[in-house]
Amino acid sequence: MLSSWLSRVTAEAMPEELPVLARTRRLLPLALEDELAPRRKVAMALMVDPGLALRVLQCANAIPHRHFDAEVSMLEDATHMLGSQRLLGIATEASVAEQVLDANRLERYRRSAGRAVLAALLAQDWAQIDRDRFPSEVSLAALLNNLGELYLLAHGDARMGRYLEMVEVLHIFPHEAEYMSLGESLEELGHVLAVRWGLPEMVREAMRARNAQHLRTLCVMLATQTARYAFAGWRHPAQFTDLRLASEMLGMDIASLIQRVNHVVEGFNRIGANYGITTVLRLPLNTEGVLISGARLAESTNVCLAPRRDDYQTAERLLRAAESEERESLLKVLLRGLHRGLGLNRVVFASYSARANTFRPESLVGTDFEPAFNRFSLSLAEAGCLEFLMERPGSLWLSDENAPELLPRLPAQLLELIGVERFFVMSLWVEGRPIGMVYADRRTADCRLDAATFDAFQRLVGLAGLALERRPA
């Protein structure tokens, strides 16, 4: 359980961090020999190891310094602050993965670390293309984006092997593999660790699905996803969606994006042996985005989540008893109850701005690895048959019976984005005004919605509305 791991991390003491790789610790002195070497060169020597980068960042932010009024968010600044001798000391004091991990955990940890490094290299390249002022800040956030996964691999959870098999071999969406194999969200664990360990804002915010709306954090998310696709042999059925989004983000055509990705992959392959990686394949697409190598896309693996009645009852109890909880906390209880309690794969609260007449995602569950989905923005004028939800409290189940009538009245871009034609939606009203709507689906037609689930969905959303009403003004 997530709570059992978090109980091992304290805010007061240095936590169980990530071990460093033996090769990194052995080669670091060579990178520090030249005292006049550019800080960027030293930073790159740190960035090839998430465990070492994490420790250096923490140490830099743990000491006061008159030249740094804000948090240290780039490894270049950290190296300047700490100096060569302190950097060597940090590496020497750290535990070494090859010494503290057994063979199976070491193989998985090294591979996950390598994937994080590839994500960081992609993010660095893309941020430079986008003329970001601080590309190193973006690359560091990508390096630590899978912090929860690295932490559990380092500190032992036998279920991680099954999780990684589901993601890399069976091509199951990571959040659904988490649901089945771990029972909790690695992103949530990573975010809580990042907060408790005082990691930079960019690192923390790139772990929040709703921040796909912002270009810098979107860059981190897409780089993380692209590295995952590369390590899976470019076979994931969802990779085209993210690659198209990356090309749009960078203002590049798909052919140019492919060239950049392959260039970064080739650079990574020169250090891949550090992570037990022989070769990461180049992106096997032509300029039209069509596969041109022997690799074939895997079939989409549909996962129907099993409802967990105890989670639903817990959400009911908490919402009934809520008196003064923060809006964010109440929404978290609601979405967890719908996701886990009812087995709904994707659950979203989209807040409504009356001034802009627009819906935007505020709280999401089950969508952590879908940046394109998390970026949606829907104007009321384009909501079609959903517009009535802002005129009066109501709900809708787009079902087999009403689909022929209602589907033509929904915007095509919305249907393309969500990728399903059956879902639940219900408006949330507080003090006589609409504050947004709750959306839920089971991602695929193979996992059918039913009347009992719709009734339970409406009941829990209704309880959340009453709890929000009870909050003090």
C-alpha cells in the first residue's frame, strides 16, 4: 500500500534515497579533474544517474547560500554551490546499487534508471528546440519523473516485477497496471516523496496530470512517455497520439521530430551499457508516421478494473462526514471512490469558468500517462448536448439506447480525444451555481457500463456536492 511506503519517509531526517550506480561513482572523479570544466559538463556527469542527481539536488537545497535566494532547480547551479570535493563526498557516501540490490532488483532498477536518463535527454533536446530559458530545469524534472517507480525498485516491492511486465511486455497503460499489480499510484507516491524531500517545483508539478496544460510540464510528460515507448521497442498502440502531440508542441513536422528522437536515442545508446541496455531501437517510422521496419504495433490490451466495494463505502462515509475539508481533498475522495470503488478507468473533474465559458481538468485519476487527454479544454458553446448540465443540475449516461440520438450532438473533437462513445457525466453545483462536471468511463467498449454503476456514480457525486456546500464561505 502507498501509505506503508510513505510511513518510511520522514520530513525531518534524510530519507532512504536512491542508490547510485557503481560506474557513475567510479567515473565522477574524472569529470571533476578539470576545475575549469564548464558546469554543464559536470551536470551531465550527474544527470546520467537519477540517484546521484537526487542527492546532489537535495544537498544543494539543504544549505543556505547568499547567491541563491530561490530553490536550486538545475544541476549546474548545484555543482557551482557545492564544489568538486563536496560532490565527490556525496557520491562516496551514497549506497551503491550493485552492492545493496539483489540481481533481479538491480537489473530492473538499472533499466528504469536508463529510461529516466533517456527521458531527460529527450526533454533537454526538446526544451532547447522550444527555446526554453532553462532547458536543464526541464531535463531534471524528466529525470526524476518516475521517482515513485525508482523508489519501489530500490527499496523492495516484489510486485514491481509484475507491474513492469504488464507495462513493457503486455503494453497495458501504466495506471491500469498499477491498479492491478500495486493497488496504488506510483505518480502519487513520487509526488509525495518530491514534496517531502523538498524537490524543486518543476519536478513536483510535472508529476501532476492536470499540468499537461502547461508547455514545460507537458514537455516532461511527453519525454517520459516517449522514453517508455522506446524501451518497449516502439510497439505501444498509444505512441502515435503522444508523438503527434510532441510534434505540435515543438512546431515540427513528424519527419523532423523522428530525426531528433533518433539522434537522441543514438546518443543514449553510447552509454546504454551503463544500464544493462544493449541497444534502444531507432523510431521505425517514415515521414507519414507509418511503420517501416519489421516491428509491429502491439494489440491494444483492454483492462476492465474490478470494483472495490470497501473503497466506495469509505468515500461515501468521508463525504457524508465532511464539514470543512478543502475542495481539493473532497475531490480527491470523490475521484478515488469512483475510480477504485466502481472500477471506472478514467475519472475527471473539469472545473467550469463562467467568465470564459470553458471547462478545464482540475482533478484526474487514471489518466496520468495520457498527456493529450489531460490537456482538454471544452467551451460551453462546443459542448453540444452536455450544455444542459450548466443550466441545471443533471447527469447523463451515454448508453447504447441514447447513443444514436446523442452522439451526433457531441463535438467530434471531444469524441476523438476521449476515444470512447459510452461514458457518465454529471454536473456539480454549489450555492446555486455550476462549478464543473465529473466525467467517467471504462476506456473501452469491452468494459461495459451498467445501470447499477451509474446509480452509484450519481450518488457519490451528489454527496460530494453536498460536502462542498457545507464548506465554510
